[in-house]
Amino acid sequence: MTERNRALRDRLREIELFATNSLHMQPDDDNKCEVHLTLSLAKIAEMSHDYLGMNCVEAYDIEWDTDDEDPGELGLPKSMMLCVAQCDPTDIDDEIANVLSDRSGWCVKSFKFKVL
């Protein structure tokens, strides 16, 4: 086994342990479990992006191009966590817009983002 494979396996075990611990949270009435799981998913994405050649970003203040339909009624979120291919920093906006569109089936007019 190469050193790179060993490092990848160790990182994967770390991510699996973190994910397993996150899934054992008990649901509660005030959505703390949901918040914890959302943060856990973000952490898992952060832990793995170096090995996947991806940038993890949060797109927020998303304005969807819905042909005058209400985005809320269509179930479209105002923010999304996603991973995009590492690319030239001048192209990341286009890459994020493509992923948002691919995931939702709708184009976006505008959004803001931060790299996690």
C-alpha cells in the first residue's frame, strides 16, 4: 500500500467516524439535531474536499430565475452548501451557477458565496 493510499484510508476512517457520530444524534423538538446534522455535513465536505479536488462553498442570497413563479412555492432554497471543481478563481462564479442549476433544475439570476 502506498503512503498516499494509507493517508487516504486514514482520512476516510476519520470522516466515517465523524459521520457515524453525527447520525447517532437523537431528534428533538427544537431542531437542534437538524442544525447539528447540517453542520456535520459541512464539516464532512470540508474534511474531504482536499482529496476530491473540490472547493466547498456556501451559496447564499440566491435569486432564482423562475419566470415569475414564487421560488419558495417551488421549494427553492435561499442558500445551498455545495462542492464545485477547483478551477481558476475567475471562473468559480460560473461553476457555482452550473452546480446550482444542475441540482435545482432552475437557472439563477444572482447569488453570493463563500468558500468554506
